[in-house]
Amino acid sequence: MDFWALVFGFGIIALMAGMIIGLGILLRNPERSKLLALRSVDAFDELPQKAGESIESGMRIHISIGSGTVGTQTTTGALAGITVLDTVAEAATISDKPPVVTAGDGGAIILAQSALRRAYAKQNVLERYDPLTGHMTGTTPLAFAAGAASAIRDETVSVSLLIGNFSNEIALIADSGSNEGTYQIVGTDNIQGQAAAYVTGDEVLVGEDVYASGAYLLGGKPFHRASLHAQDILRLLIIAAIPIGIIAKIAGFF
């Protein structure tokens, strides 16, 4: 039984890899990519406009990637926030006030600073890059939340993106943003954090939407979009397999 479970697992991985590669190649063609549309996510639909308004008004964008620790099970949450930062930073390089980034882990903030630097280098304005715009605000969740809340108050922030690994402390950060009239998009991979985010954010990313920014922002990266489509196809296959399996069991095939 263990052998067949292992074979099944590797089969699913191989199927997913094949679909992602195939769809990724297909979506690299702009004309073909129009054939596979993604469902609308309000947070990602609103973000380009809100970011543009912030830049035009001379205000800052705050991106917080949470207190997730790189190298642990919370790494994926931090990487989700950095993916959003990659997109926002490219647009914000034209502003006199660059985005401010907060995190609760040293490794995560180094990755964030690298993303900021990469955005400035891509726009050939590396001399304007300031590594001090990335802050590690605390080593515990509450200390991090207090520092992130202070950044929203002190840095003339008009848009705050809280996307990463947050627990209940996200409510403290979001409350600070609400008091300042800041537009907030909130998303976390933590169940408790999602509950708090749902009542505090202007727009909330729920479930897998936290990891989908690469597919939606800046027109969508082909292989990011391909991974979402592959997941949808696999879900349909699993849904179809359930009744087929039930019927086969009743009929005595196994």
C-alpha cells in the first residue's frame, strides 16, 4: 500500500509539473494567454490604481511581509509578501518617497531590501536606492506589530499592504492604518490572522489568493498564471474522480 501511495504521489507531482510547464509555454504568447482568463480578485484589481494615487500624491506605500522566519514553515508567507513588493517597488521607483517595508525577521528583511535594490537597478536609478527603507521592527510578533504600526503613523503612508505571515497581531497594525485613513490590503497564511484581517482590511486576500499576486499584477507572469490554472484543472480532476470512485466501489471493481 505504501508503494502505491508513493507512486500516486509522484504521479500527481509529475502531472502538476507537466501542466505548469505546458501552460507556462502557452501563456508566454500574449494572444494565447487571453484564452485563459483568471477570476477577478478585488484586492489585485484595486492595487494598481491605489498605488498610482499614492505616488501622485507624494505619499508612501507601506509593505509589511509579516513576522515569518525564513527557513521555517512560515517562509512561504514571507515570500508571498516579497512577490507583491517586487511589483509595487518597480512602480514606486519614480516617486520621491520610496515604499517602506517592515518585517519581523532578519532574513526576510534582507530579501526585501534585495527586492527594492533590484527594482531600482532595473529602472537605472540605483543611486536613489536607500536600504534604510526596509526595517526589521521587532523580533517577536507583538514587537514587530508595534514597529509596523509606528511606521504607518510616521512615514506619511496612504496605502498599506499587509501580506505575509501574521497572526492576531495583524489587528494592531491594521487598526493603526484605519486610524490614519490608510487604504489597506490584508492577506495572511495564518487562520487566526485571516479572521482578524477580514474585519480590519479594506480588501482581504483569503486562502490561496495570498500566493497569487505574481499571476495578477503587472499583467501576470506566465508561469505564475500557469500554476493557478494547473491547480484548477487538478481540482476538477479530483472532483470528477470522487463520484467515479464511489460508483466503482459500489460496482465491486475494487
